[in-house]
Amino acid sequence: MVANTIKFLLNNELVKIENLDPNTTVLQYLREEQFKSGTKEGCASGDCGACTVVLAELDTENSGQLTYKSINSCITFVGNLHGKQLITVEDLKEGAQLHHAQQTIVDNHGSQCGFCTPGFVMSSFALHKQNNTPNRAEVLEALAGNLCRCTGYRSIIEAAMTSSKDAREDSFAKHYQATVAALTELEQLPTPALTGNGHNYIAPKNIDELATELTNEPKSTLVAGGTDLALSVTQNLATIDKLVYVGNVAELTTIEETETEIIIGSALPYSEFIDTLHHYYPDLGEMIERIGSKQVRNTGTLGGNVGNASPIGDMPPALIALGATMTLHVQGQERTILVEDYFVDYKKTVLKPSEFIKSIQIPKPTAGQTLKLYKISKRIDDDISAVLAAFFIEQEITENGQKITNVRLAFGGMAAIPKRSPVTEAILLGNSLTKALVAQAKEALTTDFQPMSDVRASDKYRMTVAQNLIEKCYIELQSANARKVIETRVVNHA
Amino acid sequence: MRSLIDVKKSDAQQVKTNTDKSVVNGQKNVGLGGVGRSKKHESADKQVAGEAIYVDDRPSLRGELHAAVGQSTMAHANIISMDLSAVKAATGVISVITVEDVPGHTDIGPVFPGDPVLAIGKVEFIGQPIFAVAATSFDLARKAVKLARIEYQELEAVLTVKDALAKQNFVRPPFTMKRGDSDSAITAADHQLSGEILVGGQEHMYLEGQVSTAEPTEDGGMNIFTSSQHPSEVQKLVAEVLDIPLNKVLVDMRRMGGGFGGKETQAAPWACIAALLANVTKRPVKFKLARMDDMVMTGKRHPFENNYTVGFDKDGQIKGINIEVNGNCGYSPDLSDAIVDRAMFHSDNAYYLDQATVTGNRCKLNTVSHTAYRGFGGPQGMMTIEMVMDDIARHLGKDPLDIRKVNLYGTDDRNETHYHQKVEHNNLSEVIESLEESSDYQARRKAITEFNATSPILKKGIALTPVKFGISFTVQHLNQAGALVHVYTDGTIHLSHGGSEMGQGLNTKVAQIVAEEFQVDVDTVACSSARTDKVPNSSPTAASSGTDLNGKAAEAAAKTIKQRLIDFACEKYQVEAEQVHFENNNVIVGEQTFSFAEFSQIAYMGRVSLSSTGFYKTPKIHFDRATGKGRPFFYYATGAAVSEVIIDTLTGEYKTLRTDILQDVGHSINPAIDIGQIEGAFVQGMGWLTTEELVWNEQGRLLSNNPATYKIPAINDAPKDFRVALVPDAPNREHTIYNSKAVGEPPFMLGMAVWSAIKDAIASVNDYKTNPKLDTPATPERVLFAVEAVKAATAK
């Protein structure tokens, strides 16, 4: 059963949307349909955070708890609001009383021109709802997707680090049970859909509905967080005829562990699986913290990052190096392939019509294995990689010292697709990692890749840095066994 | 007859004491107005609540249309033909105009001609507006302009500074400032060095993009709501393109979501186009630039390519220098003449150049016309001499700080600039020495050397760089301001001044000044939009001059009213002027105490005018461009920064670990706002020199055209340890408003400490024996290649 309606809470008010173009973003909806101008448009591309709003959702464990997530309203389609509570900067004040997240910015002189301020307020609000005594690292992680051009950030950091005794007593806390009840009720509603201006949106609730939908309408565009897709609408002025939202599909939004694998649903946002991956692969956890921003990680998914087959996605090289697999689904039929085999050419994949990515399987580490990840970009926060290097190395101790028994070196930004380096790997495989071998490997890399120059980096830099990362990996592996650890990463000096 | 509003009578028992703890530097408690104290920004409460209204937030007007422009796709070409039929037929389109439809002036160049409002037969950069559309929605307007079919005849495009120099392709003639005989002095010196540096430009990236709304009025005029640093110029240009008198155009500017110079001249074109479309359609038109359009169509900080030849003695002291600064001005003059002048004026930064020749070229390239940006050419000028300091230091094997110190301007001698202004009240040595000590520079220098000796991959660097920045518009007539103050019969005050609020806290500071004059609470003073019908003929809010100029003008207006109140009190109560005091929201007349509101009513009933204008013009300044001599600056603002960085010699990545700043803001009117300006300026300056890279392709197309590809500092880029202090007890010895000093631009240039510290870290790779060359922005790529160059030199 499908209801041609989107229902959500706008603060505490139940709102029903019918007959609105589903290409409308939440930001446009707020400013043009609701006449709420507190949420600002800075870039309409998810890069500045001025449009940040917060979504409260029933948490995935169905424990009756709400999670508060900051998102970029400028790149979120309005249909994605279904079943959630949308909180904007206008909702925080109680009467004349500013919310803690607002008052601390005033008290610390953290607003100048004020245009980025509502976004910072909302990011800080979301943080404090989840953690009312955040430390500096947590504040930086939560606010890295909000740009300020005036203050230099010091005052904003101090504001957000001010612990909020009253975050537990704000108006949202007072309405907590009512909100949970209302959202639970919305969850029971039939499959939501939206039609407007001749364009359609549907949000299937289970994998069968999704598969049927895609079989009937193979030209549909899948949308999860929309953090990349929405740019085609806001930046390239495209219109999408038929959007199928996968974020409500139960089977696509789970995380499971077996003895050997972590199985991540393709539509599960990063923020839901980052901790698990960090536990098994610290380098991977740290790298994911640098994918997009908190707002992007709150909605962006693995399925999206892999699925759009961008040459500069950060997860594909990591997944390829890890030997991860992906399960593809079409109308009840499933096949599992290596992530490595998914990419054919620039933005071309093996995905067949009506087929979709169900899950990604990541092997758990075993003894002797190391994963090293390096994200190289102009800026540490919220930047697209010039080069992403993912090195998976398995070593075995023999009588002649350590020997490489398995190696996968995958790179992003070095070719039209995320790609391994067979020539370089062949140099390393079966040998002991020595300075001389590293020099050979660096040389071999020029056979594997002929990178290009673009706005992010020159071909020469890409190659040099990729080669140097092999050297760095070697130094780190050596250093791990040495008495004195050699520092190799500036990002650790945050 | 109307009755007067009820007001609170004075309660002499209730003496309000000032308990604000933010009094800095033990300054005397100067009163309720709060000059000298950290008042919050007047809009802070509204900004955090989403209640502050920016132009795009204004409620839509009945029938409001949205504008977009068709842009050139060629860097330099004649327009052969234009087929706009599909545009006109597109959904939602109400009107399409070209330059043929402009009733008045077609050129909107702010100082010199050269900026057509819409292209006239040819295009000179990619993104140049050719035609404009008014449609029923923002999206429909943007979609419609893409349907145009324009045929071009391509012309040769100049796309590099080197090419422009070779062809002598200039937007304005070259200019030279000269003191003594530099050539002979260089030759005669113990050592000679020369070098060149590419200094990148900078996108303003104000969070609020360009936006204006034009609303036709009943008498053929236009009301404009705009995000502009220069409402009076918007008024003039709108009047000119419409061919109507100035008194029919009203410009209202409440606040900008950031300006940084990018809305000084380049807010006007969008207001003009909105007005032209509103004039044709007789409907209100809003023109908001989408972020990418804003980045493509508006000018940036000028990229420069500078070079020098210097002669110096064994101590590293400069004896003579030739400097050439070459500004990439883009396709039109805009403000480039004054910007390259300011680069030349600041080619000395804080140092005595002795015999000096400074030449500035204004190169014309087929790119967008570059414009004002915080520092206005000054930062690009300073980069050369800061490079010279590092170069001399490594040549002589000394710490760059020693070379900087040995070259500082003197107090009694060695104190004349290359444009023959004497550097007065020079506190550069004290500032540097004080900062050197408070930042623990020497101990950290030692610790860094030790760290580097044991860290093969990561290297640290440290640098201290000073700033001396000239305050005043170098165009003399701009150094004037007006204000309008009203006192109402409830004792509240309304303040209008010619300055515009872009986040810098100007309205807050000027309100503090007015409140100070009447000794009333600062929230008694309301300051709303800058409007051209309130304060006419205003100057741009630029050149760090906002508070200096408008604060003085507002003070003058308040003083006029205050004097009328005193005169009235003397007459009515038969007291001497000395017996009339303004204190604690009260007016004390002899033995009697009235609340300020009460006394305002008494004065009103006594038919005293409670409204006054005020005016100010900066004294002492003059400059003769024919001789290159004069005193262009009323005074200098000074400061210094120490930054410590860490770099990765395998990838070129880096981080700023700690920054200490000491800035002289004179007697601060609002320390919290001043510190906010300093911190923000520093980080913006650091961004300019590190991650913010403008990239154009070989056809002249801007590739870094959105915030995904152009990276301003984000929160992790702010120094982890960030210590900002104001020079204590330092009233400006020139008679500025409350002896304060300008603060908007000067600390921007302190970002140079980061660049110099990165070079220091790179130099450590070869034990400081090789001088790294590091053009800016110093992206990880540039840093890595500089490291590799030093390594290669080591190997030799």
C-alpha cells in the first residue's frame, strides 16, 4: 500500500506534504513553503553548513530513544523527512530564552556577520543532545562541516565546548515522549510517496518493495542521503523524474557481524557504522571521520559512495584493499562480487538495470595483517581527496625475517576508477619489506598509474605523493616494531 | 494634540554601578555607554536565533520576479550574433534584456570606465554577463539563461601576467615610488640577492552571496535592498543606468553576511541589473547569485607576481632595494589603480628600505576584474619584503627574526618610507620584543631544532612576522563620513551612519560611542539600516575605516544634541554649563536629577531640536601622485604574530600548532569585537597563503568555482593553541575616535607568519642551509615540491 503523502514533525507540529515536486530540497521547502528564513543558503552544495538543520529519528535499535542528527538541508530532498522530526534554528528558543547552543555563542562573541551562525547553532545543538559534555576533539568533529569566514573559529569552539547542563531540560526534552509516540505512529504508516510537477518519489519499506519498484521502473534514480545526487539538481539544474529512497528499506539499513565479516547495509549512514569499523581498523575509522562532514556522514551511505563509482570516492580504495565484497540484488536474485570488480570505467559499473547494492561485506582482520590508509587533500576537513591510498599488507615471519604473503595497494584519484596497482604489488609480494624493495615499488607505481592534473592536484604531485605514501607505510611498519616510534602524521596534531 | 509617552522618572537613590568585568588593561571605567568594554554584537541574539534578516530573507514582495544572467563562455571574443528566442519562450520568463535596453549609462565602472553592465558587442572574460532574464522563480530564471545561442568570433586572450607584461597590456599606467638611488646602493652593498614570488589571489567566500532586490516606486524611482559595502555607489550607479536623478533612488542596507571587500564595488552590478529588469517589468526583482555564479562572475583578491633585487650589509640590513609588483587586475580597472598603489605603499611592511625604487604594474588579463579584498593590495605588497627577510637570513645563516629586527623602522632615524611619509609613534620594536618574550620564541626555536633533529618525516617550523599597515583611504576624498542621530521623547536614541555592517561590529561600536556621549545604556541606542536617504554621499565601508570615520561623525552629531540640551538646561534652570552632567542614564542639572528620558521630554516641550547630523573628515593626509610623495596615511596600525607549524616531508601536509598575536588597536572601543576581528583576520590570511587556491584553465575558465574545490579554512585549521592579546595602554597618539586604532585589515597580514614558519620547517630539511622558495598559496603540493627542491639541493 502506498500513501501519496509525506508526513513528519516540523518541531512539534505534524506536517503533511502532498503535491510538491520531490526535487525540492528541505532548504527550499523551509524558506519558500514554510517562510522560515532562519536556515540559510550559503552554497546549496553541502559544503558550508549554513543550512544545517537537525533531524530527530527513532534510533535503529527501536529502543524508544531519539537520535539527533545534523544534516545539510540544501542537499536533502524533502521526501527524506518522512517519519522524522525536523528541527530548525527557529525552534530552539523558548519564549525569549535562548537555547544553550545559542546563548553560548552570544556569550563567547562567536557570531560576526551571523550568516553561518544558524548552522553552527544547529550542529552544536545536535552534538549537545547526544553528548552534553563534549571535549575539543568531539566539538571539532561535529563542527567541521560548518564554515565560518569571520571569526577564525576559536570563539565558536569555546562556545560549543561549554557543557550544557540544560540540554536535558530543553523543550525537546519536555516533548520527548510525545515525539517518540508521534514518530512511532508515523513509522506504522503505509509506504510514503510524493508526486508533484510530474515527478515522483517513493520510499519502499522493505527489500521486496524496492526490488519490485525497480523492476517496474528501471529508470528510477536511487537516493539514500542524496549528498552527491542532490548536486545534480541544485548545481546542474537537472530534474529527476523518479526518485526511490532506500533509507527506509529495513534490509538495507542494518549492520551485522559474523565471525569473519562485518556486513553493512548499503543504505546505512556512515555515522551508524563508523564505530564498528574503527574498532577493527583504526585507520579506516579515522579516514571515515574525514569523509565529507558530520552532516554528510549522518546521511551519506556506503552504497552511495561505492554506487556512484566516482574516481575520487574515499571508501572504494579502502574496500578494494580490504578485499571487501558486495551483494547485488535484483528481484529476489542475489550475487556477491568483489568491490574491486564493480568498477568498469569512469562512472561505469557492472550493475545491471533494476539491480541495486544490498550490502557490503568487510573481512575482519587476522594476525599479521595491516591496513594503512592515507587521505591527501588540500584541507583536512571536508575535502575531496587528491589521492587516497589504501594499503593492505599481510606478512609472515620466516627464518629470513618477515615476508609479504598478501598485498593489495588500491588508490583513488590516480585513475578514472578506484584501482589496484598490479605491477607494484607483484614487486612486493613474496619479498621482505626493505628500503631497496620500497624504492623498486615506488618506481613500479609509474607503470600502474598515469594520473591526471585537475583543480585538486597536478599529475606530478599525485604520482610523487602516491610513491611517498608507500615509503611512509614502510616507515610506519618498521617504526611499529622499533623502540622509538617515528611520528608520521600531521593530522594527529589536531 | 498628542500626549507624551510615560517615562521612568529618575530615581536618584538607585545609582547604577558599572559591574562589567570586561574592562581591559585596567582602563578607567569610562561610563555607561561602554566605550572600552566588551559589549556583545548588536545582532548577536538575533543571529543565533535565525531572526536576523538578510536581503534574501525579506518577505517576498507582491509580483516579485527573480533575475539571472547569461554568461560569456569565451575569455575574449566579439559577439557575432545572439539568439535569445528560446530564453524568451522558456517557462516562467517575463522579460529578457540586453545592453540595448539600458536607458542610461551602460558602463558602471566605479572609478574608471571599463565595466559594461551587460556586454557591449564583445566579451572580455568567461562569465561576463551578456543578457539578463526576469522569471517567476529563481530556478526558472537560472534554467532559462542556459537556452541562449550566442555566436562568438574568438579574439586573442591574455591569460598570464607574464604575457600581459610582455604586451604592456595594462588597465592603468605603471607607477613608480622612489627614494634615493637604489641601484647604486645595491651595487655598493656587501651582499646582493634577487628573487621572485607568485602570490595567489583569494575568493572572498562571504557566506552570504551577492544579492539585491529592486522595487519600483510610484515616481519612476527605485528602492534597492542590497548586500553592499557601498550603498551610495549603488544609488549612483542605479540612477545612472536608469537615467534618473539620485533623489529617486533609495538604497537600504541592513546587514551583510560578510563582505571582506567583495561587496565594495562588485555588489553594484547585480543591483543595477535588478533595477533594469524592475524598470522594464514594473515589478520587484530580486537578483541573488548562486554560489558558483558568484565565484565565476565576481572579482577576487588580485594575484600578484613580484620580484626584487636587494643589497644588504653583513648584518643583513638593507641598503638598497628594487621591487616590482605586478598585479593581475583582470579585464577592467575597477579599483586596481588604488590596489596596486597600496601594494606599493606596503612593499616596506615594517622595514626601512633605505634607498628604494618600487614599481607597480596593473596588468590586464582576460579574467574577471579583481577587486578589493581585506588589505586591498597591501598583503600582496608585503609578501615580497617578508620573502626578502627570509632570503637574507638564510643567505647569512641567521634566524629570520634577527634580520627582521635589524631592518625595522627606527624611531629617530631610519624612519622615512619610500613614499616619504615619516613613520611616527613607532612601537614596532616594543611589540616584537614583547611578543618574542610572551610567546617564548627563543626556547621554542631551540625545542623545534631538537625535534627536527630526531624526526625524519615530520618537521616543525616557527616564524615571527610583524605588520605595519597604513590607515586611510589613499583616495583622499573618501576620508569623510556623515551620521544622523535622533533622540526621541522616551529617551531612546536612533542612530544612522554612513557605514555598513558586515559582521565587523561597526554598528555596535558606533552605538557605544553615542551612548558614551549621553552616558546612557548602549541598548538605548538603536542602529538600523544604512540608508541613502538618512546619510547621503557616504564612502564605502572599507579600508578598516568604518569606526574611525563613522564613529567620529556620530560622536559629532551626539555632541551637537548634547550641547543643545546643556544650553537649554542652563537657560531653563539658570545654571552654568559646568553644573550640567550626563551620568548613569540621568541628566543632572545643578541640584536636580532627571532621567535622560524625562529630560528629553522637557527639552522637547521647550522646543529643542533633538536631531542632528554629524560630519567628519580625516585631517593631515595628502599625497601627490606626480612626485610620489606625501602623507597618505593618518597613522599606522601595527602588530605581530608568531606561528608554529608542523609539516609532513613526504606529502606536504601541514598544520598550524600554535599562534600568538599581539596587536595594537589603540584604546579599544570594544575588546571582544577587536579580538574577534584579529582572530578572524589571521585565519583568513592564513587561508589565503595556504589552502585557498584559485585555479584557471588554459582557456581562462575558473575551475575552483565552488566550495568543494576552493577550500577556505575549516575548524581544524584554526591553531589549536591560539593566543591573542591587545597592546595594553596604547591610546592612538593621533586624535582618532577615543584614540582607538583600526583593526579590520591589519591582522589579516599576520597570516604571513604561517607561510614563513612553513618555510622554516622546509629549510630544516637541509639544516637551514638552503633557502626554500615557496609561492602561495602554499598548498600541500607546493610544500612537498619545495621540500623536494631542498632535498635535491642537499644532495648536490
